[in-house]
Amino acid sequence: MAEKTKENLTFQAEVSKLLDLVANSLYSEREIFLRELISNSADACEKLRYQSLSKKNLLKDEKDLKINIRVSKKKKIIEIEDNGIGMSKNELIDNLGTIARSGTSKFIEAMKNKKGNDISAIGQFGVGFYSSYMVADNVEVLSKDAENEETNLWSSNGKENYTIEEAKKDKRGTCITLKIKKDADEFLDSFRLRSIITKYSNYIPFPIYLKDLDDKEKEEKINEGSPLWLKDKRDIKEEDYKQFYNNISFNFDDPLKTIHYNAEGVISYKALLYFPTNQPMDLFNADRKNKIKLYVQKVFITDDCEDIIPNWLRFIPGVVDSQDISLNISREMLQNNPIITKIKKGITNKILSEIDSLAKKEKDKFETFWNNFGPVLKEGLYEHNDHHEKILPLLRFENSLNDKKISLEEYTKLMAKDQKEIYYFANTDKDHIKNSPQLEVFTDKKIPVLFMVDAVDEFWIQNVNKFKDLEFKSITKGKVDVSKVGEKSNKKNENKKEIDSKINDLINILKTELKETISDVIVSERLTKSPILLVAEEAGMDINMEKLMKMHNQKTPVSKKILEINPNHPMIVNLSQNLTKIDHKKASNLILDQANILDGNILSNPSAYLENLTEIFIK
């Protein structure tokens, strides 16, 4: 008989960093280790149940899937065992020894930006197993693969190395043995474990049994297990909804709103969905997936179905259970499935309807919702879909007339006399907007301007263009004529004829000297206080959009802007009256530099700017 071999392997660098972070962090919620390990066991059972649909003999005589937790104060151990799919040797290495498909690196990066080293959200990065080392000096994973019946023992103290060797196990599945640290002996109490299971895993769809190995009493079933979404709403307590929300979302806040309904008709399904109160820290990760679990007749199918809910609602966790999908459907077949497409449309419409209801009936809650998830919801306008008409009324913006966030409908009621467009100013720097010369004539004439401060605003507005019959108009792009809109301007017009002639001379000089960088120089219709400003050409890219594109792509070319001048400003008047006394090139460059400063741009040659400025003052 061949001798068993024990391999000594080294953790991948990223995993090693994570283990060090977990072992040495200050943590307040170490109890989450049990939630994570139970969740992994449930996943193993769900995978086996799913595969058994097409592989009839996979379950063999052990058809009842379950999770057993055993504890011993004498031995100072906790065991978490399932009779799920199990792992082969290669899977043990891939899942526990290397980064594989887990979010280890993203979790470490997120932790650097979190205060207090709160690692309670570890599960949402797919690295929950490593939370074992918060409470254990050593962890052993004994696993028998359900299909190949190969058994291996993985073991590590969570430092730099781990070992794998062949072993024996009577039944399929995985048994994790934790050798508990001295300072974590509170978890060797069976009552403490029961409270943790009830708190986090009450609705795991497999029975969880707890047994105290030091006690001869029988094991006890702890969790309720019955799918919450299949119960009548009248029989469900608020705390049950909350527990289930915490369990499936890995969030620790209270749900802002719970949506539980049965859809009946051509396609029937049950859905239990939640609006979180707080923003998940990975909300804007490019590879973040939705947290909707898809079941078919209570049988888990997948939590990786991108077609069940649009990406711009990815903050919504929940469960969808349908009887109209075949149990034998594969994850690949879910893509572009007509039933899934109809369910997605129904869920999306229901969520948008509930958001609208929140906005009309519970304004404080809606404000919380909008502050956290408004920018994500706007992504639905950037995407081509059938929901624009429902999303647009939900939008809220700060504005130039008051300190309130207003809807587009409320904006139309604030519009000035003879106003025929919705004016907006897009810039991610709200202070820049409020202090910008672009606003001057609008403030002077009390014409409302919407402040679009989310990066996504510049993108969705290219798709939408209109609200009702009103077009959106950027006040930082092209010609803006508000001479016949709103109240009469306080703009000064004295000595207009004399000024016009000299101003025209200044404009011609600026056009000549700045022809390489400026597309045109014109008299401004929007400046009342400031001397100059830059605007984008009507057919060009908006100024803020260009800045955003340059942030993500350094190759984005700089487009020529229009330079607008205020003919009534003392600086412009003085320059126009002294054209024979100044260096035209230096004065033109000085004006352009000042316009760039007002626009929040970094000067390419600040030394030349100071030199020109100094020379002007000295003369």
C-alpha cells in the first residue's frame, strides 16, 4: 500500500496579507466567523442539490442535506460539518490557499479605507473562511468530494504555510475543525453558539444541528429553515424580515424598506427584496454583482444571474422564487431566458414603483435613499431601456434658487417667465458651481439652474435630452441667450457705443493672439460680475465631461474653448482703452490664464502667468 504523503505549501502573498490582517486586527464582532462558515456550508449543500438534478446518483443514500455544529470546552474545539458537495485536493488549494476567484485583494484595499478595522463585511468579498483565524489558532478542513470520493485534510495555523494530505472520511462533505484561542473561549459555550446561529443563520434553507460533545444529550436543531419568502406576510414579524435581510445581504444595518409580494399571471413568482439604509462599501466596484438569489420551487439555482435585476439596482438584496422555470435549467441557459427577462421587467417596475411611493409618502426615508443610491439609479438613464420615464421623476438636484433638492417636476414650477429649457450646470465640485461666473446672469435674473454633481450626470443626459417637452441645456456649453427670459437684468449699458468699438479691437487682438488655443472670442451674455469665462463649443464636449474623460484617459484631446468677455467689467474696459500701451501677447495670455483659473484648471505654465501679472502691475 502506497504511503500517504503530506505536502507543505505556502499561501499566496495576498492571502498571507489577509490572514495577518484578520489575526491582528482590533475587532468587535468576532462572532461573524460562525456566520461565514455556516454560509459556506449552505453553499456546499446548495451546489450538491443543484448538481444532483442532472446527476441522479450523486446523493446516493444520504439525501437529507444538513449542517452539524459540535463544540467541546474540554478539547477546546468547534466543528462545522456539512454533507454537501465537498472539495477535491485542487479545490482546497484554489479555495483556501490562493486568491483564486475571491475578493481578497479588494477586501484588503477596502479595509485600509475603513476606520476601526471593522471586518464584519468580510463575506461580501468572498473571503469569509479566513475569519476562522479571528478565534482559532489552527484550522483543519477535512473534505470528501461527492463525485470522486477523494478525501484530503487541509491544515494551517494561519501564518505562512498550510499542509495537505490524503485522509479518510466515511461520508461526503466537509468538516472544519477550529482549535479555539484562549481569548476566544466564549465561543466554546453552546448557548453562545445557539444565539449566533439564530441571529445570523435562522433562514439558512438546511437544518442546522448543534451538539455539545461534553454533554451526552442529543443534538438540537437550531434554525427555523422554512423559506421566509414563502410565508404569508401576516405571519412574519419585523425582526424576522430584518434577520433575513442581514443574512442574505451581509449588511448590518436595518432595511430601509421591505418589499414582499407574489406576482401572478402569465409568469408567476414570489419576491422578497430590500432597500438598504446604508451604502455598501463596495457599491461602486466595477465587478460588484447583485445580491439576488434565484430559487426554483424552493431549490436554490444561483446568486450569479446578471439578468434577474439591472446593474443600476445592484444595491437591492433579496430572493426570487419561480415555479415557471425548469429545475434542470443551467446557469448558462438563464442568460437571455424569456421567463427571466419577464421576471426582470416585473421586479424592476415594482422597485421603481416602491421608490416613487417612498418619495411621495415617506420623504425622510426617500432622502436617505437618494443620498446613498441616487447616483447608481441614474445609471439606469445611461443604459438604453424602457424605464427612463419612471426614473426621471425620481431624480433630485440641488439648484441655484434655494437650498432644497428638487425634482424635475418641481423645477418646472420654478421656471422663469418665457423660459423654454431646463438649465443645468454639471461639475463634481459643488463649491465650484456655486462660485462660478457661469451662474451670474441666471442668479441676476432669478432663472433656476440645476446642479448636477454626480459623475454619471454627464453621461445619462446625453441619452435623455428632454423631460416632458423641455430640453436640457448646459450653461457651460455653447451660446446661452436669456435676454428675454426672467427678470430684467441689472447689467450696465452706459457708454455702450464708445465701449463697443474699443471692445471689438480687444476681441480681434485676443482672437489673433490666442488662435492656437481658443476657438472664438465673444461678448458674453451671461457675465454680470466677472470679467471672463471659458465655455465649450455647442457641438463640442461639455467642459466637465472633458475633465472626467481626461481623469480616466490621459489621451483625451483638449478641445478648443470659446472665451467670453464682459464688456462692462472694469478690467476689460481698462484693457480695451489701453491697447496701445500693453504687450498684446502677454495681456492675451494673462486673460486666458485667468479664465482657466476661474474654470478650475491647472495652469500649464504658472511661472509665465506670474511674470505677466507682475509686469502689468509694475507698469
